[in-house]
Amino acid sequence: MNKKALVPAIVAIVAVALAGCSPKPFVLKTVMGTVEPYFHGAGIDGTQLDKVGKNVYTFRWNWYRNLVIDTPEGLVIIDPMNPQMAASLKKELDRTLPGKKVHTLIYSHYHLDHSRGGAALAPTNIIAHEKSPGYWKNINHDGVLEPTRYISGDAVLNIGGVEIRALYLGMSHTDTLYAFHLPAERLVFTADLGLVKTMAPDGVPDRYAPGYLAAMDRIIAIDFDTFVPSHFGYGVKRDLVEWRNMMEDGRRLAREAINTAGSLGVNDDQMGKYFDAVYYPMREKYGQWHGFNEMFILNIVRDLVGEGLGY
Ligand SMILES: [Zn+2]
């Protein structure tokens, strides 16, 4: 918990304790509210289109970010995200690249928070991994434009003479996940895999940790400069390497804590021991990263459960 959040939390706890009523919902709500600064603040709220290569742009809409590739045949957009973001991007594109049509929309993976809202971009072609419909059919996926083409495994897309390498990442963050490498731009775009000096949100939901590590290592083995992740800021390859190391530090410390204090629920006071074993070394290395305080509890719980169960 950061200082800003700690003070109101303590005041609230004391006030409730003095009032003599049940503090539980109030305290829990306060604790939950401490996550809020992870998702909002200066440099996070609002929208911005940045040029990140000769013919590549990235558009940020609050904490989401996608990729726009300008080719002689039209635009290629990776991830519409949601109707509001797609509409906002369309407006920006009409201003910055007037007259350019969207040739191809690509879904990085099936998750609804990346695949909704494509209609606003009026794409001619839509590409997704072939397993995506298997997930969509069981959930309400209103607002997801149906793909016109499915791919599986690695694929090299040549659109308007621009080579876009779609790298299939296997069972990592769903088994429908692609990263995108633009060799001519020396740029990589990843969805929900890697951030720039920012802690993971909620332990990265829907993550199979061994496959996720393999996916990070596969991308790190590529020779590239510019790293554009699908959330928060963009940076350079080194940022992805540091993020991989942070994720693995969290996993390793959780594993060591379980080895020392025993599996979940076996001994007394395990949670306190887990906390001490993971918090202090992580704070030493990553305490200055965005969201360290806000996401610590959610991330340690994810690592402990994942290490305990094997995912
Ligand atoms: Zn996702």
C-alpha cells in the first residue's frame, strides 16, 4: 500500500473501530480502492497517437494501447479492444491519415477486452487464431466482428509489401495468443505479455506460467529495438527482458516460500511467512515500478496458487 492510500485506510479503520460497528465491508472496500491508482492517473487517462517507426503508430486509450501499420494497401490494426477505443482511434486516424482505409484488423488473442469494437474501423479483412471461435461460442461476444480468415501456428503476413510476422505463442495467455514482429521497423508488439517498468495486473489473468515464460523467452531471442505492449507505456527490448525477470523473480520467491513454510493450509501463520519471503526482495528490486503497491497482493496470491497447483 502506498502512503497516499495508507493514510485514508488507517483513518477509515480507526473510525470504524471507534464507531463499534462491523468494519468488514467498509475496510474491504477501502482495501479494494487502493488498486485504483494502478489503472488511472497522469499519463494513463486519455488518448494519444504516437509514431513509433517509419510507418507504425501506437494508439493509447486510457491504459490500453494498440498498433497501427500504414501500408500502401491500407492500414493494418492489431486489436480494436472495445467500441469506445475503436471509435476514438477512427477519429484520430481520419485526422492524421485522412482517406486511409483499414485493410486488415488482427485480433492478438480471443479475449473480449482486445477483440470488441472492430465495426467502428470498418475493416475489409479480419484475422484471428483458429481456436478463437471455440471460446467465443460459449460466452456473450457481442461486438466482436467475425474474422474473415483464421490462422494457426506462425504466419507471415505480407500486406502492401510490409512483412508482419505473427508469432504463435502456444499455451501462454490463452492458446490463441500472437505477438507481432515487424522486421523492417525492428519493432515487436505484444498483447498482455510484457509491460514497461510496470507490475503485472492481477497476476496476468488466464496465464499458464511455464508457457508464458517460454513465450517471453522466444520474443527476447528476436533481434529488435522498439517494444510496444498492449497496456501503458512503450519502450525498448530491454524493458521486456526486465519484465520477464520480474515475473520470474515473483514465481521463484513464491516457490521458495512454499518450500520453506509448507504448502498452502498445512502449517500455522503461512500467509505472513509467504509475505515476508516475497515482499522484501521484490520491493528492493521493483518497488519503484508503477503499481508495485497496488498489485502486490493480487500478484503474490497468483504466484502462490500457481506454484502450488502447477500453472
Ligand atoms: Zn488477454
